Amino acid sequence: MSKLQRITINRSQLQETQLLLTPQQQHYLLRVLRSRDGDKFIAMDGMGNCWLAKLIGEQGQILKPLEVTTELPISITLMVALPKGNGFDDVIRCCTELGVTCILPTLSDHTLLNPSPQKVERWRRIALEAAEQSERAFIPMILEPVAFSTAINEYACIHRYICEARGNYPHLTTVCNKLSGEIIIAIGPEGGWTDQELEIAIKSGFQPISLGRRILRAVTAPIVALSLIAAACEV
């Protein structure tokens, strides 16, 4: 199937085989893309369901459900200490493209950013747009920022890792082939985790790992981690 435009819908917009487009979606399809009657597009609900649809007037008609083949076989939660500036925009955009399931913004001892509710909404829009662009079926959850002490105990799963730039720790690639189900990976801010934060994480069941011998930027590290995991899962 040739590349088709994707739009994200709410399930309430589906009325049997009819798709009730919002004014914003109508404007995008008819005015921005200049779509015509009968032109096809893909509707996705962001929760794993996709449909082939076509434009009829100012509404859509569902033609058939589509098989989802773009998602990773494991669920990945990124616990990311917020970098300064707008660097977190790039983290969300790139990690969404790479297959992340959930991103938990974390306020660590070295975090300088104190995001507003408007910033969180912006991050969610970025995730939605990146999911559409990369032809994903799921839109990653972007959670509200929480303190490190809260984040470290937020989830309970078998595979829990914390990236540490300094120290003799196993490389992430040594555990990638053992991953299944869910994985949580914590990545620090500029300046890295404090010794106390690392100690708390280890006591909470996180295994320290390395992303290599070089010191990566806070924006680069999450992208590297997701790339390694995705590559191992999709071989």
C-alpha cells in the first residue's frame, strides 16, 4: 500500500462504518492536503487500532481494519530526567519514532527545568504527531513530571535499568537479547545522577548499565538506548 496520510481519532467518532471527522480534521484533509471525494487515508485511535478509510464529502467511511506491524514486541517505559531548554521535545519525538511506550519526565537533583501544564500538553502533541509520521499504531503516554524518589517506585517489573555514564557497568547490549514483556530504563540529566540517586535506584531493584565509553548528552542518551533496544528486538 502506498503511503497514506494518517489522522488520529477518538473511538467516539466511529459510527459503525461512518467516521465523523472533526472540523480540524476536515480542514486538514480538505484545505491543507486538498483531498477529494474517494481519496483514502488511515485513521488510528492511538491504542493499536488502524483502519483504511476514504473521504466522502466532509466525512469519512471505514473500508477495513488494518493489521498493525510497526510496534515493538516489548513495552518500553523511559524514565528521563528533564534536560534544560527544549531538548525534551527532541527526546519525545525521536523516541516515539523508535517505539517507546511511555515516557515519565523526572525531576532529579540536577534538573533545572520546572515544566508548566502547557509544556506537558505540548509534549503530548509532539508524541501524537511523531506517531502519525512514523506510522505507529500506538501514541506513547507522556506522564506528568514527578520527583525522582516517586518515579523510581512508580512501576514494578522484572527488567529495570538505570544508565550510568561513569563506572564499570555492563553495556546495554549485553541484556537486550534477554528482554521480554516490559522494560523500564532510567536516564539522567546534564551532570548525571547523583551518588545518592544511583544508590536509591539500585536498592529499588534497578541494574546500572552503560551506553558506551563516551559521555553522551542528556538528549542523546535516551535515543541511543531506544535505538539499541529496538535493533535487538527487530532482528
